[in-house]
Amino acid sequence: MGAAVREPSTTGLIRPQVRFPLIVRFNRTSLREFAMADLAFVLTTIAVFALVVLVGKGVTKL
């Protein structure tokens, strides 16, 4: 049989004490980048739907 453990091998904490890592910082540049990415996504989605509509109209004329 194995020997009994008398002392814990860790401190018992699963998560670190720091809630957010220091690498992740909040700044305005990242918000602008996210806003531009959102705008590009919306414009691309609208363009794809417009293309689908045009192709659909072209197919119905055949």
C-alpha cells in the first residue's frame, strides 16, 4: 500500500490570483480596429447578398 500524504503538493488554488493577464490591455486602438473589422464584415455581407440577388435575377431570365 502507498504511504499517506501529510502535506499538500500545491497551494490548493486552481486559478491564479490575477484576474486579467497584464498582456491584455484596454486601449482605443483596439476598439477602432474592432469597429473597422465589424464594418468590413457588414459591407462584405451586404455585397454577397447583393451578388446573390443579381445572380438570382439573371437565372430567372433564362
